[in-house]
Amino acid sequence: MTPARHGKEGENAVRDAWRVCGFAGIPGFYGLGYCYVYQLSVLGIGPIWMSGNQDAQARAKRLLDDGNIFAFGLSEREHGADIYASDMIVTRLADGGYSASGGKYYIGNANQAAMVSVFGKMADGDGYTFFVADSQHPNYRLIKNTVHGQNHVGEFHLDNYPLTEADVLHQGDDAWNAALNTINIGNYNLGWASIGMCTHAFYEAIDHAANRRLYGMTVTGFPHVRQMFSDAYTRLVAMKLFALRAADYMKSASAEDRRYLLFNPIVKMKVTTQGEEVINLLWDVIAARGFEKEPYFSMAAADIRCLPKLEGTAHVNMALIVRFMANYPIFLSYPQAVAISGGAKWG
């Protein structure tokens, strides 16, 4: 999670799309609870690295080295992720400082984050702002965990929270852009979380079926079971390949190359929904074993449903896909692509 320019001597610090997302599959393999803490830290530190605030960046690096977690304070109880309507208000003070007041809702890591990147509006009407807050500050009031589970998905309120220039990350259009760009680089980790969970569930299911004998043969010998395993494996490989392609487009993105705007929501929607299909296929194989508390599978079967519904629901991502699809000739018919490309022959 550390960019190379902030790395220590001898430290292999490279923060890129492949490393950030590829790692998400590892905690996902062990459980969504672990992946959630990681993903929300990726989101929380995104606006910090995107800013020009050297003080905040140096603080973030020290906190990373000490093993701290981060949070991304964007959504609100009344407005969800509608950042146009934010009720987090930042007021300029006569002494040159600032004061922030307002609430945020459904914020992962809100209970322990050393730095919470918070999106708000300036009280004087001077646009949007991004600033960092400390979850342990006395003016940071943690209200509750909004879910039952291992994760802390918190609601918090800032009561005249004091800020200085060292805490301000972005102002105006830069704050708006940082919000959207952080979501772009962080939320398609959901696809990799699904890949990690499905991989563990696949190992567990095939191990169970290969060691269980029914009617004089192993369960993996039944033709319909072989079909379900083949289908699940093919879907899982396709999930990985598409997520890798999206990571490539994130890494190569520029003002002229924005293919990631299409591939990103497809990862968030299609890779995660295919993860549900993989679990369904495997569950038909292991049957009642999938409800038992000792295996990983029962946890995966419950948590896999979360991923298409977090950080951009399936219908929101479908709207993004429809919006950007027409800009990509590769998805058109061959004659249409040739016409658009001025008659050039595509391999």
C-alpha cells in the first residue's frame, strides 16, 4: 500500500493495481472479515496518496509501518453515496483553522482507523473538501456498529472537530475527483475478494467430494458432479482472467486511455455475481456439509452474497457499463469495428 516514492531504503514499496488487488484475494481466501479491513484501508489511504499534502502522507506512512488501519468517510445515512448532498460541513475559522461537523454512516474500520479520509462541503459555499480525522480524537464520536458481525461498519459524528492545513487533503474539484478516483481504484477489489473466497471453497468442496464414497464410488466419479466442478472451475478461471485484464487497464490508464471505466464496473458486478454462481455449484456438490460450522464453506456461502451489493450495487454498475459500452469498438460487430477504425483490418 506504499508508493515507491514513500518507501524506505531497501523496502520493496510499489503500490500498483496488480499488487493492491492481487493481495485482496489472499485475505479473501481466509475470510471476508479480513479482506474488508484491508479493502477499506485501501480506500481510506487513497485520497491521502492522491493529495499534495506531504505532512499527511508522511503521517500515513508512519502509521502503515506501525500496522494501523484506515477508513474512507464518504457515505451518509440520509444520502448514501450521493456526494452532491453531503451534510458534513467544514467551517473556516478566524484563526486560520477549520472546524468540521456532521455524520458519516456505513464506514468500515470507523472504530479503529488511525486516519479517516472524510468528504465534506465548505460552509461558505466554496465547494467540496477532503480532510483526515483520527477515530480516537475526543471530538470524533463513534455511535455504533451498523452490522452484526466481525467487521465494524460504523456510524460516526464529528462535533466541531478541529482541523489545520496539515489535515486538509483536497479542496474544490480536486476533492470531488479524489472521491471518484478512490472508488475506482479501491472498490474493484471486491472481485478479488470473491476470487479468494471461491478458491478456498473450491479446494474444500473437491477435497470433501474426492474423499467421500457413495454407492461404491467417490462422489467426484459421478458425471453430474464432474460437470458441476468443471463449470465452477471454468467460471473461477474466467473471473481471474477478467479481473487481471481490468488491473492491466488500471495500470495503463491515462487521459487518452480510460478503458478501465468500463472494465471496473464489470469486475464489481459480473465477477462478484459469478462468485455467487461458483458457490451455488459447489454447494450442490457438498450439500449438507455446507451448513456445518467447522468448514470454511458455510462462511463463504453467506459472505459471497455481500460482494455484489457493497460499494456499488449490481444495478448501479450495470448503468455504468451501459454508459461506457458504446465507446469501445472491441464490443461491436466486426463490420462496425472496421467502419469505426477507418477500414483497418483487426486481427
